[in-house]
Amino acid sequence: MIMNNEPDRVLLDLSYSENGHLVEADWQFLQRSDVTIFELPTLQAKAESLRESRLRKAFATKGRIGRNDKCPCGSAKKFKKC
């Protein structure tokens, strides 16, 4: 949400039992307007770190990401547009 300048996002938290069955599903709306200017730099740094770690993991497991593949950073955009 922070990296893509999205105004809001839904956070979905799923809990599973030991045998893999869905036990609980909680959700909440997150809005960019709720983030203070003091929190923004920290959150941006964490988001960039998470993006880089996802990209490193994708390169390590798949080797190459095609331009039309979805970006492994989690943005749901094509790699060439992310």
C-alpha cells in the first residue's frame, strides 16, 4: 500500500488448524490516511526491504522473471510495470 501509493487495502488474516483446516478469518481495512508522516519513512524502508527479499527469493528459486510475469514483490503488477 505504501510503495504503490494505494489509498486503502484490506488486510486478511487466516488461521489454520494443525491438520490444515481453516479455523478463523479476520479482516480489516487499512487506509493510507491513517499513517502519520512520522511513521511513513519507517514503513517505506520496511516495504522496500520486504520487496527486495521477495525478489531475491524469486531469483534464487526460478532463476529468471519474465517481463510479463507477475512481480514477486506482492504488488500484483506485471514485473515490467512494477
